[in-house]
Amino acid sequence: MNLLAAPSAGALLAALAVAQDPDVADAAAAPRLCVLVSVDQLAQWVFDAARPHLPRDGGFARLLADGVEFADCRYAHACTETGPGHATIGAGVSARVHGIVRNQWWVREKAAKTYCVDEPTPALAAWPEGKDRGAGLQRAPTLAAALEARDPRSVTVSVAWKDRAAILMAGGKADLAVWCEAATGRFVTNTAWTPKPPAWLVAFNGGKPVDQWFGTAWERSGPPAAYALLVDDRPYETPHGNGRKERALPQPLTGGLEQPGPAYYAQIYASPFGNTAVRLAAEAALRGAQLGKDDVTDLLCVGFSSTDVMGHAFGPDSVEARDGMLRLDRDLALLLACLDREVGVGRYELFLTADHGVSPTPEWVRAQGVDAGRRAIQTFVGAAGEKAIANALGAPPAGRKFLAHVGEWSMFLDDATLDAMRGARPLAELRTAAARALAAIAPKVPGIAAAYVTEDLLANGPGDDAIAQALVEALHDGRAGEVQLVVKPHWLDGTTPATHGSPHPYDRAVVGFAVGRSVPRGVVVTQPITPGFGAVWFAARLGLPRPAQAVDVVPPDFALAR
């Protein structure tokens, strides 16, 4: 059977009949467990390149055969980063609504950047490294909050390697958010969620699960054909983190140490085994928190974070990233098998997506004749912007600059500088003039495609400009600069092999899969969705309020009535 072809109407009816397992409640009955899975940095184009090499007994093959693939799953917002993406997955709305506009953003009042899960929070004594993390900057309620409000007996556990992934998918109302601290190799939480360490998590850490790969080698795990068109040991890749300064597999997993320590944990994080560690932690949470064991629906969130680190370090078009996909496929199959055992076939439903996509490495794209490059783009934009404003308004006072911050593809003006030179003119007038001078000069800087004045975007709307619409969906009150920058396709700011964060299709278009007894089997859905679909779908399945300002529509083939 071609898993990419939509079946006929008769086949669809047959698939729906199979989905209704006679040994359990009918397809419309509420699942005992909802599962949200995020694969960090899994762009649709990356999955399509790996698809021919994924085995028939892998996790993705099962999702394709037993569930729905969404052929057009993409973010509405332009801020394609980990924090915004996971907040969307957990809440079902774009960054404009949930307020997580970047992994970090400039705060005018502090004249400094803030991290998206920064929150003064006491640590648990057992895990001091888990302090000062929370969901306080999140402005939209998550699915977990809706579950808790409907029935406090519902339990939500979120597990990822990255703190921002685990925290923002679940939110502050979850029972537990768990992440791995690379300094210690422990999965931790803090007092924002629990007054004492959960016994199952203490036991899990006691087994030192991340230490198990110390001294082993990361080798290619697939057949030669899976890597046939990929080039290993490219000069722009980051060397593996074991002190050998080598860029090709196989590589020993030691961090260059005699025993496990921070450098080793960092190397594991940048390898497929970081995802395996998350899978083991999620399985421990499933058993330890007794998720899906009664008729009150629980929620499990799982964030496979290491895919992102491999893409940044080696490039999404690298041998390492491809091997990471093959090994993730196995971990996904094992996670599904664990859900079958612990919760029961037909008693859980799952939505898998990604927090953002990724651009191919500029050097790889340029070799194919496409315009691409890398440089310190935002630094050059800032310098050009200072000159442009000075030409428009006059030189700033001695020792002052017009720009308080340029970063995260946004430009923030320094109101104190403008106020000092405005005379009788209103400050708002100077701010607008300065912003328009910035927006006019920025596209002349190599690597910049366009620049938009935020004030104009909000006042006039995006019209039929798709890029402008994506920018608007990333603007949250008080967290946006005066000018929004758009990088040219396939250009990046910095020296890492690859990155993301743009409004371009390769960063916004990601995978989407749904599986469960209410879902048709082996179907490709062409209806556009966002990665927030899972939260919207589960809310509909469970009779919870629809997330406010969500845009996703659940297909009529999905069983909704309880």
C-alpha cells in the first residue's frame, strides 16, 4: 500500500471501521491519555529527504499506516524558534497570542534580554540546578490548564531535554515539567510544579540513565543507501565534542573526559542518544505517574530536543542528522510500543509535530546554484541603521546611540536618545521617523530581504503579503521592536552550519501526524493546519473549551462527540 496516497471513500470507511476497536469503547469515547510529541527542528523537507530510508517497522511507518499525515502543517508566526513553537504546540495559538515571541527577547525596562522561561523559582534541594525556571511569561492557557480546570484529577507530565520545550508545552498548571540539565546529566524539575521530588524521577536519576553511553561510539546505524547522497566531514560542520576535532562518524562518546561530566553530557545532547534519554524519561513518567490508568484523561508531552542540536552542529543535510532521524524513528517505535503496553491499544491518541523547521546549510545550497550565504548580518544592519537615523534626524548626543538593541531579527530604538534630541517635537513622531529610516536602509545590507515598520504592520495590517502576515502573528504587545527584519532565503546570521527563525517555508513547514482510534487510518490530509492542531483536536475530543483565537479546524472525519 502506498502510504502517501489518500484511500478511496470505500477504503476510508473500512479504515474507520477498523479504528473502532470492539474490545474498547467506540471511537468517539474520550481517550485515557492524550500525547503531544514535538521533534525539535523536524522540517517537512528534512522528513521528506529521510522518508525513503525509514524502515517499515519504524515509528513513522506506524504513524503513516495507522493514522493521518498532514501534508500542509506550518506555523502562522514568523518567529520559528523552540520557545514559540512549543508554546504553540501546548496552547494551540500563535506567538501573537501566547506571547513567547522568541527564545529570548529584549526588555526595554531592563535594557537587557530575557529568556522565555526565566522566572525566579526556588529549586528543589535534590536538584539545585533546576532553579529559576517557569512558565510565567506565557500569556495563553495550555491544554494542560484546560484539563486541570475541568477535572483536577487529570495529570499532566511534560518531558524534554530542553527546559523551554518541557515547560512551554505544558505550562504552569501542569503537574510536572521535567528537563535535563547538561551540567549534571540529570532530569530535573523545581518548586513551580512540585514541593518535593517525585519518587519515580528520583529513581530514574538514580540509575544514571545518561551515563550508559559513556565510552561507546556513535556509528552509522542504517544501511549505506541511507547516506549515499550525503557528504561527511564537511569543513563548515562543528567538530564532535570529544576533543578529537573530527567531523565524521564514528565518534567515541566521552566528551574528552575520563568519566561522565558536563562535556560528555553536552556531547550526548548533540547526538541521537539525547533523544533516547528523553524517550526513557517519558516512559518512566508514564509508569511512575500512572498516566492513562483510569477514566480521567491525562496528558503526556514529549520533546525530542537533540534533533535540533544535531541540525545546528552538523547541518540538517549531514550524515549525523540523517543518522539521528533513523535512530529517532526507532525511539518513536519503542515509545509507541510502551504506550500500547502501559495504556492499551486504542486507549490513547497522539499528535506529533515539530517546533520549527530549518534552513539547509548555505554552503550546501550555494553549491546547487542558489543564492545563499552567512555573515554577521544584524551587526551590519545595526551600523547602517545608526547612520541612516543620523542622516534623517541629526547626530545623537555624545556617547549615545539611536538603537538600544538589534537582534532576534528586530530593531529596538533607544527612547532616551530620541527624547534628548526631540526639542518640541513629539517623541512618537521621532520614533516613527527613525523607524522608517531603519526600514529603508536595512534591505540594502547584504543578507536582508525586507524590513517592516512595526507600527505600520499593526495599523495597516499585512494585506496579501504572506511574510507580513507571519510577522504580525509574531508580534505581542510590549515584546516587539520598532522594525522587523526578514533575512534573505538561505542566508544566516552567524557561523553555525544551519539555523532557523525566519518566516520562510523551510522554517515554517513542519511534520504533522495524528493517530488514535478516532482517527482514519493511512490517510493524507491536505487541509492546512498549524502545529497547534493537537491542542485544538484534543480539546474538541474531550469537550474542553476551544483555545481562544485558535485557527485550526478539526476535519469532519475525526470522531469528536463524547
